[in-house]
Amino acid sequence: MLTVMKVILVPTDFTVTAANAVMYGAELALAYKAKLILLHVCAVSEVTPILWERSPEQNDIEADARVGMESLTKRIRDRFMGVVKVETHVVWGNPDGEIRDFITKTGADLVVIGVREANFLTSNTMWSDNAIRTVHHIVGCPVLAVKQKRNFRSIRRVMLTCKGQLNINTETRNLLNAFSDRFNAQLKVVMELDTENSRSAQLMIDARQQLSELIPGKEFDFEVLTGEDVFGDIQQMGRDWSADLLVMLPPTAAEDHSREYAQSDKMVLEGTIPVLTMY
């Protein structure tokens, strides 16, 4: 439950993009008094399997990774005066599997990852495009994707997007409460509706009623999108409103999964606003 966020996991490959995500995670850890766990996966392929006795090249790779972790830890310690508790891990394996294992082992409440246009999470070439583009909705945990060179900005405005009927689950409710309470954030709901949907007005009424019951005492702004360029409209609306965070909810029906996944992938990889996906 994100209202009491205790563990934030940040996978890193030591690129500038990943370093920005680490600092983003550190800022959130400071705000929530959470433990920050940094994870680097020395990726393994069929060509470079895990050996009981590693080769000199593999030993060098691991040694370099540990130096990188020490550097990140020092940067966090210097910036936050040692207040943020940092735990580091260097492991061998496949990045997506190791991340999921660490979520389970640590009970991570949130994963923060750095995203750049040409790649996702890791520079290792063994990752397929499919794995790169879908990791944010297969790890079984809310994932905050931070774009390249996006430095932390206090989360004052949170924009929640949904397709048609609003579907708020317990985890999403806790998350919205957490950001609203911790950062005193304003909340906006953006509903994507069919222009020919005669139930549009009723959907808005239902959404307001649901939010007033699930998240009492919170004020919400509402916007409706009916155009064909959903990605462009949401990004423009976010810029106009100065949104600090875009929250995307899970699909509400099995037949919507492919479309929703594709839309969230596009928001994560091509958008400019940090995206939190809730699959």
C-alpha cells in the first residue's frame, strides 16, 4: 500500500538516464522515509552464462558495477546528508527476472526506472524490443518511468488518465492519497471518451461519485478527451497544466489489454511527463 511506502527499488545501468532515476527515487525515499534499494544486473546470455568460477572478464564487469554503486551511494549520501537509507545489490541474470525477484524479496512498493528513447532500463543488446517495451507492466508492481534528463520536481500536480469508465482499485486509491497527502498535490482526472458515447455525462457523474466515496475530502478536476490523437492530447494537456506525474490505470476488460499496453508504452517511451503505470 503506497500510503505507507517503505521500499523503493531503482534498477540502474549507470547511464546518465539511470542516474536521474536514482536521484528521483532518492527524493521520493526522503519524502516517504523509505528504504532505497539500488539494483544492477550483470546481464547473462547464452554466450556468457553464469559460471561457478567466473572468468576474469566477468570479475571485471562485477568489480566495475560495485564501483558504480559506491559512486551512486556517495552521491546520495552527500546530497541528503546521510538521511536516505541506501541498500545496493549487484547480481547476475536476466534483468526482467531479477527485477521481479527483487520486488518479491524486498516487498518493494514502487520501482523507479530511467527511460531513454532508444532503449529501456538496460543498454545490454540481448534485450528484445518486446521485453524493453513491456517491462513496466510485467513486473507486478507500480512502476514510475522517468524520462532522460528529467530531474526531480516536487509532485504538486498528478494527472490520472482512464479509458471510458473509471476503475479505481485499492492500490490506486492509496497511491492518490499518498501523493495528495505527502506533496499536497492537485489531482486531475482525464477521461478518454468516444464522441458518440451517449453515456459520457453519466460516466462523469459516476466517476465523481466514485472518487468522493473512495477518496473523501479530496478535490478533483475533470477533463474529457474525444479526439483521435490521444497521446498528443494528453501530453499537451499535461504540459498546459504543468503536470508533474501522469498515472495510467490498468485495462478494465481483457479485450482492451493490447490497446492499453500500446498506449502506455508510447506514453513511457515518447512522452515528456514521468509516467506511473499501475498494472
